[in-house]
Amino acid sequence: MPDWLVGAVGTAATAALGFLTWMATRKSNLASRIERAETRIADLERRYGRATDYVEVLREHINTRRDPPAPPYPMNYFD
């Protein structure tokens, strides 16, 4: 077997192993990014729900023509 062929096969094997390592790392990073995004979305949905509920309380306060001050924020509004 020619010497250049041995070097080429070694280089190709090293490149393939490097590529497979990169793919495995990329998939694990992608999974952690997805998990963080899902956690963040759940938190934003929770906050949006609280804000929407408070808006309804304020609208009722206004529509029934109650005097100021506005109803206080809910206990967990800023959590």
C-alpha cells in the first residue's frame, strides 16, 4: 500500500471522528437549549396569565365606575 494512501486514510478517519464528535456535542447543546426555551416560555405564559387576570380586574373596576385607587396588584404578580 502506498505511503500517501495510509496518510490519506488516517486523515479521513481523524476527520470523520472529529465530525461525529461535533455532531454529538451539537445535539446535546440543542437539547439543553430547547429545555431552557421551554422553561422560559412556561414562565412567560404564567406571567402573561397573571397580567391578563389583573387587566380584567382593572377593567371591572373602571366599568363599574369605582373611585380610585385601583385594586392592588395580586400577591404573586411580580414573581
